[in-house]
Amino acid sequence: MKKIMVFTAILFSVISFTLKADEYQQMWEKNWEDQRRIEEQNQFMQQQNQYYEVERQQQQQTNNVAVYRYYGAISVDPATRGYDAVWNYTNKKEAFSVARLKCKTVNCVTIQTGDASTVIVISDDGQVLQSASGSYKDASNKALKNCEKMKASTATCEVAIVAYGDSEPYEKRWGAVAYDAKTGVGATSENYYTGKDAMKSALTACNTETCVTLAYQENYGAIAMSPEKGLYVGRADGSMELAEQNAIKGCKKEYKSKTCEIVVRGSSRGLWYSGKQH
């Protein structure tokens, strides 16, 4: 009887092992098949992208005009700074039409976008200008220059939005850092549409007669102070550490000082950063 029970247990174990081995084999085959399918899809996409890029370059050389792989469009209200956008369209007119339908106000302006950086500049008096270029710096400089020609003499032009044909638009916001070297009081502001409003908020928070402030559109800003209480503002998009380095370097050069210390740190978009806030 015992021999029968032992034999039965062994047989059951062999069957269970065989079933598990079959399951593992099936899982391995399925994973291999999924991986092969993903690799084929990636290879296909790479081939398609290469094809589109060659076609785009050929068309551009033939027509001597900008031909984009993807198109987008953005509708902006210069009064409220509100906007709606579309991207990743292969048809230029369709992208523009869809974005135009998203306009919610009579002041709405619709702008076409492509692969290049499209910088949209808005002035205080409601002018909306744009420029497209391979680099953000070139596009923003051109758009600001055009805005200065169109705006009223008392108005201010500021970069509002950066858009592309193949990705979501990026809003440029303003922040400000303020500091009173006499009292040691500092303040910051963030997420403002205009530099004027950002500075006003920081000065109000600082709340001293001798507080000085500066607005910035880069992601990070910092104030460095020399031993003689001279102040210098450093700015950077990459990181707070880079903004601090720029502030200290500028402070040492400006005031011919061997040492400078960071007294205020801020972020135009309210981004998290390490370091003690003074």
C-alpha cells in the first residue's frame, strides 16, 4: 500500500513538473514573439522616419521653402494668454483648421507650427508675433524684434509660448527674486505671465523700502551678495546649481570680490530645487 502511495506521489510530481515546464515554454515563446514584434515595429518606424526625412530634404531643396514632417497650430488669446493647440498632423491645412475651431474668443489668433521652434511673442497692447527657426534663441530674437516694431511705444514685448509641430506647446512664465541687503529680507515670485507682474509680487512680499528685484524667464534664478553687500542675479534653464554658479561668478567679477554667497533662490515655474531658501 505504501509503495502504491509513493509511486502515486512521484507520478503526480512528474506530471506537475511537466505541466509547469510546458507553461514556462509557452510563456517564453509568447515573450519572444512579443519582443520580435516590438523590434519589427521599431525597425519599421525607423525606416519610415528615414524615408520622410529624405523626402522632406528633397522637397526643401527643390522648392527652397520649409517643408515639415509634422504640422501643428495654436490659437492664442493675447488678452488672457489662454490657448488651445494641435500637433502631429501630416496635413498643414487640417492642423490649422482644427486649431482655428478651438478659438473661444473674438481676439483669438491662430498660428501655424512645424518641426522648427515657433516662438510666440505677445505685447501689452495685444500684438501677437511669431518666428520659426532651428533654435529657440534665434526664433525668440526675431519674434521680439518684430514685436518691437509693431507695438505701441509704452508697451512691452515678452515671449509667451514655444510651439512645435510634433509636440505639446511650452509656456514661458516669469519669476522674480528680491533682496534687501540692509535687512537681509528676501522674497520670490513665480508663474506670472509678465515680468512686470512678477517683480511687483516679489517687491510686495519683500516689503522694505530698499529691496531690489529682477525678473527672469529662465527656469531658475538666484541672487549672490558680495561682502560689501553688492548684489548680482544669475539665471539658468538647466538647474538651480547652474543659476547659483552664474550668480556667484557674476558677483565676483562685478564687485571684484574673492567671495560671494547666495542669498535668494527662485524658480519662474515653481520647479522643485534643493538648497536652503533664505
